[in-house]
Amino acid sequence: MNLLDDHLTGLIQALLPYRSQAGRLARWGAYLARHLAGGGRLLVAGNGGSAAEAQHLAAELVGKLREDRMPLSAIALTPDSSAVTAIGNDYGFEQVFARQVRAHGRRDDVLILMSTSGRSPNLIAAARAANEIGMRTWAMVGERPNPLADICHEALCCPSPDGQVVQELHLMSVHVMCEYIDRYLGIPSDDARLSEAPPFEPDRDELEEMVKV
């Protein structure tokens, strides 16, 4: 087998168990649609490749996924080099996200932390800070057990020991979750597969139930 076949085999093996996350992505999308449309805020962070995915998620919400809609408040805590280096220099690298969480987060806001290992001390510190504030903490991680998944209110765990596969599943999760957000906000999609699906119009009671995460 060549390298591409090896990689695709690992991804294929993870896809079937990953499908069990569909309900979680729908619930997260439902909560974020209501929370962000009502003026709430999403904070998101990660290290390395996960930092890039955190910025990707924020860009999809501040910009758009497919169709035009209102901008939604999503802040990636990774790209501000002045803040990251100042906090790292003054308080240590473990605090680079936690201090930003305390600055920008408010009760009931959401913090999404992305990590292939679930063991990054700066993400764990950020989760603790968010929990103290009263934010909702969600982790996108690799396989369990890991401390980040344990400390967050909910965790989307990707079933692969390969960090590259985990990051690819995280990117898929970002796109699907944003798709759910747009559908809850009533944004039409030009995706043929979605246009052929039955209308997604939960009543108020159903929506309230889905956002109880």
C-alpha cells in the first residue's frame, strides 16, 4: 500500500464509529444558533494544527459557511500574537488561553477546545477558567480517556489513535456543526443532499429540548 492508501484506511476505519457524534453536533449547532443569534459569544482555542482549525471555525461564523447571514460572534484565542506572547511571557504558556477566557468570556457563553491528545496544559487551564466563569465547555479531542474531555461539560471524541485523522474529523465536525447552525437560523443551503432532505423545522419545544446539553 502507498502512503495515501494507508492514510485513507485509517480515516475509513474511524468514520463508522464517528457517525455516533451526529446527535451531539446537532445539539451543539442548535445551542449555538440560539445563543449567538441572541448576542452570545463563542470562544475557541487549540494548539498547532488545532489552532488553525479554531481559526477556521471562527471564520465560518464571523464570515459565512455558504449563504449570506448575520455575522456571529466567534473569537479564536490563537491568532493575537501580542496577547499570546505577552501572557506567555508574564504568566507562562499554560495561561495563554485561560487569561483570554477570563477577559472575553461571560456566563453561558461557549468555549470549544480542540486537541488531538486532550492533554495540553494550556487548554485544560482554559477549561478550568471557563468553568469558574459559568461558561459551557466543549472539547473536540481524540480517543478517551483524556483529561480535557473529563473536565469539559461535553466532549466529541474522535475514534482514532492517529492525530492527523483526528484533525480531519475535527474539520468535518466544524463544517457539520456550522451547517446545523445555519439550518437552525433558517439559512437556505445550495447543497443538493440537504435540499432533498425533509425540511428541518423543529417546533419550539423540540428546539428547547435539543439545546439542553
